[in-house]
Amino acid sequence: MAQIRRTQAERTAATRAALLTATVDTLVESGYRNTATQAVAKRAGVSYGALLHHFPTKADLLAAAVQHLFDQRIAEFRKAMADIPPDRPKVDAAIDTLWSMFQGPAFTAWLELWVAARTDPELAGAVTRVDQQFVDTSVEIFRELFADETAVNPALPRLAIGMTFTFLDGLALSHQFGDYQPHDFAELLAVFKMLVSTAMPTEPGANR
């Protein structure tokens, strides 16, 4: 059987994907300080020169890796919301889905980058650009999911996303040590869902 040759574009995409996956895995396992570009290249199975061709700086590489992972999470979030049973409140389902995202490798990688960016202006620029894109996309998804509520209060999407992300950031941060859990996460999530549902304006008959 003849072997199908990949195009240059396909080879480029495969190399970038391998580098991004290797970067996130190394960042999660070893932390920002121990994530060396040489080690990432070796883990991805590509030359160091190939890495530099695609990502000239470490900040470029790390920001691209997290954006890649967040793009996947956004796609997962959209699918999860589309699959919500009609008899389940959308607020509960949305918060549960987001909370699962804040417990995975995306949040761990993002936490490492966010802390490192405090003293690294180059990394801070890359991180804030990715973060703003993630927030803007999340706001648009919120508008789609809660069209009736947004019609009542156009400012609601950005306020709701900001409040939810701030809450989940803090909850996930306190969840970083498996043997130490200072709060009852299930209880806090239940209270938060109740507060959000109470605060959400709805049209008569709207499904919350």
C-alpha cells in the first residue's frame, strides 16, 4: 500500500500541535520555572531549531500552548451546553461545566503562567492577550445560552462571567493541594448557584 505523503501545511500543523501539547504537559508536571524550551522540544520529538522557528520566545510558546488548550475547552463548553437536558436549569449546568474546567490541566497551566507573568513583562503581555480572548469568547457564549436574560439586562453577560470566573478562580486555587481542602466545595458551589439564579433576570417562562 502506498504511503500518503503529508503536505507542508499538515506537517507544520502537526509540529505545532506536538509542541503545544508537550509544553502544557511539562508546565503542569514541572511548573513554570522548570519548563525549559529544550526539554519541550525533546518531549515533542522535534529539533530545538524547529521549536524556535514556530515560537521564537518562551513567552510565545507558553501563551500559544495555553490558548490552544483554552480553545479546546471552549469547544467542550459549547458542546456540553448544547447537550443540556431541557429539564435541567441552565445556570446549574453552566457552573458545573465551568467548575470541571477549572479543575483540569488548563487551570494548572494558567495558574503557573499568571503567577510568573507578575514579574515578566513579556510573558504578561502574551498572557493578558490570551485571557482577554478567553473572556470575550465566554461572554459571547453566555449571550447565546441566556438570550432572554441578556435581553432584560444587556450588561449581564460580562458581569456574570466576571463574577463566576472570579469565584471559580478562588475556589480552584484553594483546591491545589489534594490533602488540604479548607472549604466544602460542594456546599460553596450550591450557594453560588442559588445566588446566581436569584440574581438572573428572566422573561416569563424562561428556563433557568
